[in-house]
Amino acid sequence: MERKQAIREFEIHYALPLSTSNQDSGLLRDPKLRKLILNGCTSLVEVHPSIGALKELIFLNLEGCKMLNSFPSSIHMESLQILILSGCSKLKKFPEVQGEMGNLSELYLDGTSIRELHSSIEHLNGLVLLNLANCNQLANLPESIDELGSLQCLEELNVDGTAIEEDLILKHCASLQSLPELPSSIETLDCDDWTSLESFSSSWSGGFTFKFANCFRIVENELQSDVLEAIVLGIQLVASTPKFLDPEQWWFPWSS
């Protein structure tokens, strides 16, 4: 174990076997711990609940802990900014978020076996990046994620490789500038109020239905394809719809 100390910052890097008893014996009892990097700890099966007491922790990296199957059932880590659980392939459940965790800006769950996200994910209202790529057990997103403002800071989203089918509703992602990577099983994408949307991902090939409203920035960009031109015309049509007609009833299907 290598331990580096600087002003108000502690970092712990592990390359040696780590067990739950190691954690309970004092590893997670340093109240000033700010960064905890445990990536590649293949012997780690469980994260001890005492990690919730690390009120100053801003960075937690558990990438590649392939045997990890248990995380605390709930978390409230107000200072945490980055949480990396990438490649924790045995992890099936993401904890309940108790209270606001607005400082968490990056959440990496790619390559996990998470089956669902707790509705309390709405408390992560400062998320800038959410990576759910290759979560092949994840079949849907909680309805709470569609609440106004819950994803307003999100700039990067990846749900490619998930088991999400048919409809994907992701409204009010006001900071997303491009269409995210999506699984081929998606049939309908509802992305109202993506007010910063400028482009589609390079891998997008159409084949599903879009629902847009209040996505005006994309109109300002150069039209790059017939499909995009048709979509923009649809957006303009919604924008010009009289108030006595409900824009929520307008749908624009385009197929490749």
C-alpha cells in the first residue's frame, strides 16, 4: 500500500489483496480521506458501509473489481464528485441515494450487472456524465429520472449495450449537445427540452421514432443529411403550432 499525504488530501492506492476486514480495521475511518483508488482489487467482494462516513471523499474508483457484488444499500456522500464502478461485472444493485448529492458530476456504471436504478437517482441532480454502456441487465430507467431538472446538467450519456427496449423517455436534458449512444432495440426516443442539442452521434443510423419539442439549437446548425433536415422541419412545425394544439401530440418517425 502506498499512501501520499498533502494538504487536506489523502490518496490510497491498492495493488494488494483487500478484504472487508481490512476496510473495517481502519482503512475507511480516516475522516479526511479525499481520494480512494481501489481499481483492480479482484479480491474485493464487499464495500464496507463505513465508507458513508467519509464526508470529505470526492473521488472513489473501484474500476475492475470483478468480484465486487455488494455495495452499501444506501449512500449520502455529499462531497463525492466522481464514482467509478466500471467493469464491476458482479455488481447487480446501485444503492439508494439518501438526500441530495449534487456534487456528484460523473457516474460510471458501464460493464456492471445492475438490473435497475433506484428512483432516488433523481437526487444526483448535478450529473454531467452518466455511463451505462454494456449494462446488459438494465431494462429500463426509473420514471423519476424524467423529473424536471433532475438531468438538467447532463452533457454526456451512454446507454448503448443496455437491455432497454422500445421507449426511452429522457426529457429536460438541457445540457446534452448530441444524441447519445443508444441500443438498437430502442423504438422511440422522447427528448423534449434538450435545448442545447446540436448534433447526432456519428454512429446513429435512424430506424426509430423521435419526439422533439423545444430543441431549437439544432435548427441553427448546417443541415448535414436529408434525415436531419426532415427532423428539423418537424421541430420547426412544432414551434409554429398554435397554442390551442398540444405539441405533445406531435410525433416524427424517420427510418433509415
